[in-house]
Amino acid sequence: MTLQTRERSMIRKVCDDGVGYSVVDLTDVRHVFAAAVPRCTGDLTTQTWDALRTIQAVMKEESTLGSIVHQVVFLAEYDKVDECHEVMREFYGADFPATTYVPQKPCQGGIVSIEALGVGRKRGDVVIDRRNEQLVIASHNNVSWVHCANIVPDPGIDGVYHQALNAFQKMNDMLGRAGVRFDQVIRTWLYLGGIVEGDGEGQRYKELNRARTDFYQGIPFLSDRLPVHLKEAYPASTGIGADGHYLIMSCIALQTPRTDIVAMPLENPRQTPAFGYGCQYGIKSPKFSRAMALSCGAYATIFISGTASIINSETQHIGDVERQTDETLDNIAALISEENLSRHYLPQLGTTLDQLALVRVYIKRAEDYPKVRAICERRLGNVPTIYAVADVCRPELLVEIEGIAFSQRGCQSGQC
């Protein structure tokens, strides 16, 4: 078992069998991003305990034990979600993180994989307010990061459009009870079973986008921290397929009275903005930004939306998963580049693929996993990564990739 470590710039990465993690020290707070798969066989309980203990060892090693605020659990057997939930309760006790259970099969062969975020004290104070198993608020330096997880529509609602409106409203209500406004949301995840299947006279993903457009109508996202020239913005987002016909949502919101934190929605020079897609892609276009950059002084955090092999608004390399994977990574590289950040009024805060701290790769066909993984490892290096089997929002798309990147003014390509 070979341990590999990368230490460049502000991110330190460690990859080992069964776990990969990144450590990012921002000012006086430590952020640990971990992706774990079980290293044993057995039933769901056995594998879940193994993955959790692996993450626990990472957090202990990095002095962030008890600090996990958000986790995503990928399940091959979603009918056993209640069993998994009970394991989580026993393991975490009072330290339960905001947890989303996603019906997507892990590619690595196990029946569960887990992605977790820990936020711990380096020199400053971190306060973690665990409201319930779906809402956790981590506060430090007069900034609160609000993690809202596992929002599902009420039972008995017909049609994706009405289910999505109900789920968005439930998310809004949960945030509101914590004193958080929906316009403070910076990042969403929308998991939709049967994403490219029909729904009445439409397609399920298109109906989801119709609901998102209608719910977002009139919401002034991040208006209190957008640059003056920007009048409208949308959160970063991933809309991705899942097993069954479930709809599950989660989000992150940012709440702070500080005026030095700027939110900049990023668009990709290689792609048409998603909200500008033509009517052939749906009655109402997908309302999200290609990424959301949050800058504060010399630092930036970049939440990268689900990205695919699309140039302008057209799918590229139909039927070729390897070329689609490379094209997707080219899109991400262009999105976070110095040239693009400067174009968005964030000079010297651009970065490169080797400054990704966490990645998720969604693969349409399980048999394509070895090819996709080989390309990602070649181009991204050792980065904590979750690989999951999931349909993408267009039938011809074979892979989608999202992530989170960090940059520091004056540090390009890891050279400071």
C-alpha cells in the first residue's frame, strides 16, 4: 500500500487505498475534504462502518476530529437507506453532520462510498451548530457556512415539476427556520432519478428546470455581495441522474455581515451560459452558473458546477467516453483559468486543475469507469475523488465532473 502526498501551494493532498483527502488551511481555519470507499467486503453495515472509520482516522490525523459538517453517502442499494442511517446515528451520535443519501452506485465495486467535509480549528475559533440531521452551520471569522441536506418532496405529489417546487419550498423553509435567506444559497445539488426519461409530455430534467426557473423568479441571489456591474446571478449547481425515480436536493448557503467577501458567478468562454440555452433544450433553460467564486482578499474558493463535454451549447464526441472526459476537463481548466478569472474581475486568482481539492465524477456506463479514471488520474493527479454511476442530463453525454478549487493571489500552478 503506497502513500502518496502532494504539497503545493495552499492544498495538501494525501491518497491511500480506500481514502483520499485534501487539507486546505484558509487564514486560521483548517478544511479537510475526504472521499472514502470501504476496504472490505461484506454487507452494507460492515462496509459503511469501515468507510466511516477511515474518515475518522483522517480527521484525527488532521486535528479535526468531531468536525464533520457535511457528508454525502452514495448507495448502490437505496432500499437499505434506513439501515445506513442507523449506522450513521450510532457512529456520530451528537456530532451528526448534514447528510445526503444518494441512490448512485459507487464505481469502485463496493456498495457505499462517502464524501465528507470537516472544518476544524487551526488557530481561530470554529463554532458548529448542528440544528438537525439535515442542517448544520459552521461559523468562523464572522462567516457562517450553512449546509442543508437530503431535501425530498412530500409523498403523493405527481410529476417532477410539482415535486421540485415542493422540494425547493421545503429547502427554503428549512433555511428560513435557521434565519437564512434563499438568496444566500451559493451551491445546489439536484439528484433526479430517470433524468432523461419522459414525464407527461416533457422530459424529467426539463421539468426540473422549469420548476427551478419558476421558483427562482424574483430571488436576488447574492445581490449584497455581487460586483456592482452584475445585476443577476444564479448559484453553482449539479443536476444529475440517480437510480429509481427519486428527487433529492441539497445546498450550501453563505451568511455573513462582512463586506469584503465578493461572490462572482463564473461563465466559461468555451460554453454558452446554461441559462442562455435555446428552447431545443427545454421550455425554460437551466438556471445555474458554471461556477461560483467567493473571493476574500488574496484567496478564492471556486465551486465548480457539474461540467460535461459541451462546446457552446452542443454535445461533443458522441459515443467516445475518453474524448468526452478530456473535453470536460478542458472545460473545467478554462473555467478556473487565470484568463477567465481576470475576465470576471478577479485578477491573479485563477488556478489550474492541480489545485482542485475534491472531485466527483459521474459516469453513465459502469464499464467506462477504468477509462475515465485513467484520464482523471493523469490530468488531475492525486485528488480525493468519488466515482459514481449516474445518467447525465442529455442521453448522449457519458460523463460529468464537478469539484471545488482554491486559489491564492500570486500562486499559479502551485508555484508560490
